[in-house]
Amino acid sequence: MESPATDRRVRRTKAQLRSALNQLLLEKSPEEITVTELTQLADVNRGTFYCHYKDVADMVEQTEKEIFAEFARLMDAYSAKELRQGLGPILEDVFFFIQRNVGPVPIHALRQEPAFLERFKALLREKVSREWNGLYSFTDTEQREFYLSFLVGGVVGLIQLWMESGQKESPQEMAALAESMILHGIQPLEKF
């Protein structure tokens, strides 16, 4: 078992590598990133990199797995009972999560990685679908699917636009906008 100091060092090293990876992803695709440029930018020894990852593709894959596991935990933290009280808290957590884990992403990167957004949609859809059973009583399954598709597509589209445009609005502002659109349709807000 590793000591707390070792755990802290590993977390710090992985955070440095992840930050460098995010920075490089703003400029190029994962396939174009070399271990050398990644470790130089992160100020981490190549040997240290290889202690944690096989290559850049492995790092990207592990990072995505960690992001999705954390997102699943975030989504599972809210029960149907809590969601009946309002969507603001979960939406705010989702926007903070995106800000913390994904950061601003140029439009070309999102178009090159549609699988990431599709996995994100699938997790969101699963949570909403599961919880809607306790929130709404749809008698028509097809109608339920239309609403579900509209909701998930709208929220993910809003997140995508926010990421592409540099996240100028705060997570709180985006959560308020998303909640307003979900609950009241498209109505201009007083400045969100």
C-alpha cells in the first residue's frame, strides 16, 4: 500500500500531465501529441509518464474513463426526490464538472471526438430516463422518448456551445439558463 505522500505525488503528477494534455489538445489531435512534448510541457520525466501510461492514447483513454466515472458519480448523487425540488443544483454541478474536467474546447476538437459527446449524452440520458420514472408519469412511451431526446440533446447542445465559446458565462449562469429552458421553454431571461 502506498503512503499518503506517494498518493499525493501521483495525483499531482497525473494532474500536471492532464493539464498539459488539455493544453496540447487545444492545438492538435491526440494522435499528433508525442510523449516527449507532453512530458516537457508537464515538466515530468518520460519514465514517470511510462509508470502510469503506455502511450498518449492510453493516457487519453484512462483520462476519459476517470472523467466518465466521476460524471456517473455526480449524476447518481441526486435522487428523484431531490430533483423534484429543482434542477438547478444538478445542472450547476454538471456545468462545474465540465469546467473543471473538460475546459474550453475548440470546435474542431469536438467534431473530431464525437464519441466523447455521445458517451456523455448516454450517461445523461440514462440518469434522466431512470429518474423520470419517479418525476413524471408518461403513459405514452413514444412521447416519453421524444421528451427525453429533446431534453438531453438540448442540455448537451448548450454545454457544447458553452465549451466552444470559451465558457464566458459562469456555471451558475448556465445552470439557471438550462433550468429555465427546461421548465419554461424558450423565454428571454433578464441577463443570466
